[in-house]
Amino acid sequence: MDAETAELLVSPSGAEAIAAAEAEDDPGSLAAATRLRRSYPPELAAAALTQAALRRRAGRRLGPRASGMVLTPDGLEQATRWDAAAWRAGLVAAAGVTRVIDLCCGLGTDAMAFAAAGLDVVAVERDPATAVLARHNLAGRAEVLTASAEDALPGLAGRPGTAVFCDPARRTSRGRSWDVADLSPPWPFLQSVLAAGEPAVLKLGPGLPARLIPAGAAAVWASVAGDLVECGLWRGLAFDPGAREAVLLPAGDRLRADGSAPAPAGRVPVPGDVLYEPDPAVIRSGAVGVLARELAAAPVADQIAYLLAPASRRTSFATAFAVTEVLPWKESALRRWVAERGIGTLEIKRRGLDVDPAALRGRLRPRGDAAATLILTPTAEGAVCLVVRRLPRTPVHAWHSA
Ligand SMILES: C[S@@+](CC[C@H](N)C(=O)[O-])C[C@H]1O[C@@H](n2cnc3c(N)ncnc32)[C@H](O)[C@@H]1O
């Protein structure tokens, strides 16, 4: 989007056109476009219909506040999920910070969360059109500067009570990227932000290689409802230097890795056992060993993040399954098993085996009214297929720290 279109969309006639587009049942339809063009110039009608479609899409990521925002497809794709933005802002405010410099504010989601947590916010955005939209979205709750982070930071830093936040862009002409070499601002600048005197938080992709985590920074992997969404690098606030933690959102439950590996793989599963699938944030943060001890469980095989225990315990950090049958991992036997039980809805999970669950499901030809969940995994005595029943979540909303 160019800055002119952005200005038009945030103007009173833009707001009116967007409201008319939102009143349409199907903003993507030709009929909607024809109706809007009767009242607005073609460019405004098209931009307003795009906004209506974007706001509908934005609900899951941003919640009800999306309805007042003006968005771009790229900006929405890169916007922080509200649960993560609100959690981070709450921690920053609780650490005694009073002012945040958001160096790459995009459409302004994180900046909105910082402002909602009662912090003074200076937001910086290099792209002029995005900066216009951020100014609109923040509605006076933050100062928005159209500038590059590199140019703006020296003049903004250095006031007491300030923390620096940066959620760099992760796109290249080749599309979305998690390689730090593709970040903007560049990785050396981001490292310098973290190494400077002020408390700082960088939001990076969850695949950040461990060797890139600077000494003295805490690395915190966050998942929202089981989706791994980010790795945050924190320095000078909220987390101990060098800590590795998992945080599960929206509840905010935290589990801290202690550097220990889980106990060696134990026995082969039997019916009546409980198999735990740790949340991806727990796996990425290296906290599987801590979790295994909390659950009195052991990996089902070495290097495999399924934990096996004779009985279930309450946890927020894993999905628990009751093992009801143990079958050999043999496709012909599984096909027979599926047919004999009239299984039409089949969920297949696997770890440590080179199997494509979707392709396998097709080959097992599920037909019928019954449903089943199968877990394929190596064990000390070879690969098996576990027939399991998902147990209800038993969250423990607490802080877990090793
Ligand atoms: C991942 S988005 C930020 C999303 C934002 N945290 C949110 O939740 O809405 C990154 C933004 O940084 C901007 N950007 C990239 N390089 C920049 C730089 N050197 N200085 C300032 N902004 C930059 C991009 O234009 C993009 O809007």
C-alpha cells in the first residue's frame, strides 16, 4: 500500500467507505464492488473492501480490537498475536519500566499492548504507509515516528525507566524467512540493541538457533493455544540472565529448563499407560527433562519427545493420552484394524519415524462412524502404533521454575 492510499483510508471518507464495505455479506464479491463503486471512487471502494476482508481475517490474531484497525496483508501477517503482545506488555510493566521504544512498530499491535499496560510508548516505523496506519491504530496512545530504527534509536534512548522492544521484519523478496540474515533491521544492529545498557526485548522466530542466543540474554519460547509463535530474547528485565523458558499463552504458565536431559528411555508402552506430548514451547526451550521429572515420566525412546508414565498427573505443559492398545507398526495390520472397527475419523500423530500422517491416513482408507487417534513412535523394542484416548486438559496455572 502507498502512503496516499493509507491517508485516504484513515480519513473520514475512508472510515465511511470501510463501514459500507463491512456491511456487505461478501466483501470479495463482484456485487459488493459494484455497490461500493456507486458511492465511492474505484480506488477507495477497492481499498475499503480489502479492509473489510482483512478485518474479518484479523479477528483470530488480534481479537475484537481488529474492528477499529486499518490493516495491510503483510502487516497483518507479521502482527503479533494479541495474547502474546498483552503478556509481554504486562511483564514489561511489572518490571517497573515506564516507557517503551518500539523500534519496528508495524501496524502497532505490540505498541497498543504496551500502551494498554499503562506504558508511555514511542513507536518507530520505516515504511511511510505503515506508519500512517500505526498512527491511526494507536489513536494518540503512542507517538509514531516515520524513521528507521537505526536512525531513531540514538535520539530516543537513555531516559530512565525506558526499555527497547524490537520485532524485526522477517520477509525477503523470496517470501517469509526466519534466517537472521534476512531480518530488517539487520542482525548486528539487533545484537547491539540487546547488548546496550537499557533493558531490551527482541521478538524473533521460534526456530532461532541456540548458538545465536547472546550470553546474558534469557530466551523464552511462547506458544499460543499450542501453536509455537516466537522466541523472545530478554535482557535486563523479567527473566534471569541465561534462562531458557517456555511460556504457554494465554494463561502465561512458565516452565524453566535446567539444562538436564530427560532420564534414559524406559520400557515399552502397555495399555493403561499415559503418553504425554509436550507443548512445542517446552520442547524448543529444552525443558522436556524438567517436565519429565514433574510427571514422573520417561521418554518412550531416546531423543523422542513423547513421555511415558504409568499414571497421569496434572500439567499445563503437555497433552496427555491414555494408551488403550499397542499395535505393531505394520501398515497392513493397521488397515485391518481400521476396517474392523469402522473407523471413519482417524487422527495420526508421529515422532521419530519417517511417515507422512496425511498420506498414511489415505492409505488406511478410514470408513465408518467411529473415531480413533493413533500415535506412531519408536520404542526400545522397535516402532509401535499406540491407540490412544485424549485425556481432558488439567492445567496447573502456576509458575514452574527449576
Ligand atoms: C514484524 S513487523 C512489526 C509488527 C508489530 N510488532 C505488530 O505486532 O504489529 C516489522 C516492521 O518493521 C518495519 N521495519 C523493517 N525494517 C525497519 C527498520 N530498519 N527500521 C524501522 N522499521 C523497520 C517493517 O516495515 C515492518 O512494518
